[in-house]
Amino acid sequence: MIKVKMNVQTAYHGELLRAGKVYEIDETTAKRWIASKLAEEVKND
């Protein structure tokens, strides 16, 4: 699982993901969203 900050609002598995908020998404989907600029990876500090 990867934490991402959404750049857009979208529905994912029946859940509404809002722009600007951080969510934990499976790695395959997260990498696709990051490549498409739909989301940005959140670095763990």
C-alpha cells in the first residue's frame, strides 16, 4: 500500500476520494495514478 495525495476527485471501490486529501491505495493503482498525474506520492517521514 502507498499513501497518495489526490490531485482530482474520483471514485475508487465505491469510495469517494477527494482532491487534496491523502489516501492509502494499493501499489499498482497508485503507480498508475502517479504516472497519470491524478495523484502524488506522499513520502513517509
